Amino acid sequence: MTDVSTQFELMVISGSASLQETLATLDSVALISVPTTARALSLLDGDWLPGAVYVEDTLRGTLDDVWAIVRAAMRRQVRVVVNLQGRGAGRASEFQAAGATVIDARTPDAVADQVSKALGTRRRAHSEAIMVAVTAVKGGVGKTLLTAMLAEGLRQRGVSVLVIDNDISNSGIRPTFRIPSTAPTYTGLLGDGLGMAAWTPERLRSCIYQHRESGLDFLLGPEEMVEAIHDLDSKNFYAFLHAVRQLSGYQVLLFDTSPEIVRRPAPYIVGREGGWLVLPAPPSRKERTGVLNLLRALRHNPGDDLTGRTLLVGMEPERGVVSSLSTALPLFAREAPSARLLGTLVHDPRTVSLADAGEQGYRSPLTVVPHGRFARSVHDIVDALAHEIGLTTPLAKPRSTLLDRLFRARPVAPAGVAMDGRKVAA
Ligand SMILES: Nc1ncnc2c1ncn2[C@@H]1O[C@H](COP(=O)(O)OP(=O)(O)O)[C@@H](O)[C@H]1O
Ligand SMILES: [Mg+2]
């Protein structure tokens, strides 16, 4: 058993999202998830190598695939942990003789326990997830789009993100991610007559919607306009937030919030509880007044100036608008000197509508035009966010999209530089 003191990469060959989530609780381990055996083999044949490989025999395909991975890993002197649950059950000694570490774990939790033991690392008791609330007092300023782009940008860097749709009067998250109306809602728990007892991590976990296309998890509000009974007042929101924070496996809890901040003060609560506030900041007069009002309110929050936890994103105005960010930003800075600027989100209705218009289900603006100005502005903002909130991301800014990298013929390192700072060949 080797002691793993610095962060290293674990290549996980498994299609299970809940397994990834649970493995994310391993200390000092960055997960590189690889969806197919072929892709894993080509990576193990390339210049970049992971610190260890996890593979299971319950994949589609044959036991030969598992053997191929074990042999490839052994050839490159990469440790490999094999979970034998299906076709390989009863053949542990053969795998051990080949040099693999064999485990027998049925649930994601058991896998994480046994893998952490095999690698000599530990599991975090539960995630100290960083909370980020995207907030504005006006609708239509780009809150939901920004939330979606931050979530995907973080996810593409290997961060496990739970997106919480808190704009329950008017969900923008559902149409943005094309989430079907059959997806569960957490507000549904309020209708069950449980009162505050609704808010337990177990109950919330049963409401999590896993979005395959993006790899993001969601806690969704109702699809239609909320009825009063399903609304979350601040007492309910506190209890809800407490339960959400007990869900393990997430590094970031990202909230899309309601502009009706007086009735639904979720952003204040997230701020008071130590989270971060991200404010889309458009320059034109009406919108900018909203931003200034919100900054003032955050600065005078009783007991705690929340502007020190406030991060602005300049929203580039559409073509033809003469108000400019260069005029507006100094006004914001004067109102809230301790707020920080993450960058400017490029206004790109073409890319956004291309993603939106696709008939083949969900497509992200980040993958529709991966190298465009819009995607680049998103990635710069995501990097700045990670830096400000003190989040170390397992992967660096994608030079192209995640899908590109996973399916490109020539394997490349997930980042130009490995976690321990050592340069890896690309
Ligand atoms: N940077 C941008 N580029 C292109 N379209 C944008 C941009 N920001 C916002 N939009 C569009 O403006 C509309 C309102 O944005 P949305 O994110 O729904 O706002 P909110 O959640 O604040 O109500 C959406 O159609 C969105 O796609
Ligand atoms: Mg919205």
C-alpha cells in the first residue's frame, strides 16, 4: 500500500454518475472519467498516464476488455484496481496474479471505501461544498445563462456540481437544460404535509435529477409557476440549505436564485452562511440601477457586509447599445469597493440560439461553438471564479471541449501540467 500525499489522477472507467460522485469524496484524488474501454486503452497507450486506474467487470463488453485494461496498465506500471461483480466474480486470483488489486464492492459507497484503502488515501467525511448563488433583482439579465455556463465550465474541469434551481417562480434552468417535466422537484416535498421535516438530506437526495448530457446534478423547482404552498420562505430556505449542505460528493453548490429577493432572500442567506454571490452586471441604466441597489443592500446587510463575498460579471450589451461597461463598472466599484470583477460575458445570441434551436435534445453553447469568443469568455470567468472562491479544479481550462478531448484520436493530457506541478507531455 502506497501512501498518497500529493494529489494524483485516478482514471475511472465506469458509466455510473453516482459512482463518480461518491469517488469525488476521496482525498487528494482527481477523477478522470473515461466512458469507454477503447478510450481508456488509447490513453494508457499515450504520453500522459494516470496515477491509478479503476475498472469494473460490469461494463458492457466482455471480460476481455477488463483484461486488456489490466494488461495495458501493468505494462505502463500504473496501479489498477478491479471491482469484480459480474463476469469476473470468482476469478479474483487470476487478476491478482496479473498484478491488479481486486476489490469486491457492490455500492458506490463501498467502492469508494475500498478504493481509498487500496490507494492509501482517505475519504472526506462529507463535502465542505462551496456555495455560490447567482443573483440579481431583475429578471432577464442573464442569471440563468450565467448559472448554466458556470456549472458547465466547472464540470468540464472535473468539479462535481449540484445546481439548485431556486428561481421557483419562473424556472429558467429546466428549459435551458431541456429537463423533462417528469424530473422530480424538491418543492414537491412541501406538498407532502411534512412541514420543515421535509428538509432532510435523504429526502433531498431522492429528488436529485442527474443530467447525463452535461454530467451535472440538479435540485429542481416546479415546472409551472409555483403555488404559494410550494414557496420557500426564509425559514424553509435555511432548513433546506442545511440539508443540501449535508449531501456528500459535491464540491460546489450553485444556486440560480429568484429576483424577488425580498420574499425569497436566498442570496442573503447563502452569503451569511459563508457562500459567494455572483452578480450579472449589465451596463444599461435600468439594469445597472438594479445592480447598484443590490450592491447597496448587500453592503448594509445587518452585521456583515456581504460585498466582500460578491463577484461581478460584466454582461456585454447587445450590439447597438451605447451604454458601456467601461462607464458602469466604476460605478459598481464605487458602490462596493470590496466586490470583485470576474470578467465580462460576451453577448452572443447566435451561439446561444444555435444551442437552443437544436432538435436533437440538449446542446451546450460551450460545445456548439467551443472556440468562439463566447466560450472563451465563459472559461475565463470560470477560472476567475475558481481562483476567487479558492477551488482547486482537477482539470485545467479545456483547450477544447471535454467531448473533443475524450474522443479525439490522439490522447492528450487532461491538463498541460499534472496536479503535482510536473509537466506532462501533451
Ligand atoms: N451573454 C449573452 N449572450 C446571448 N444571450 C444572452 C446573454 N445573456 C443573456 N442572454 C439571453 O437573454 C435572455 C435572458 O437571460 P436569462 O439567463 O434567462 O436571464 P434571467 O435568468 O436573469 O431571467 C435569455 O434568452 C438568454 O439566452
Ligand atoms: Mg432565470
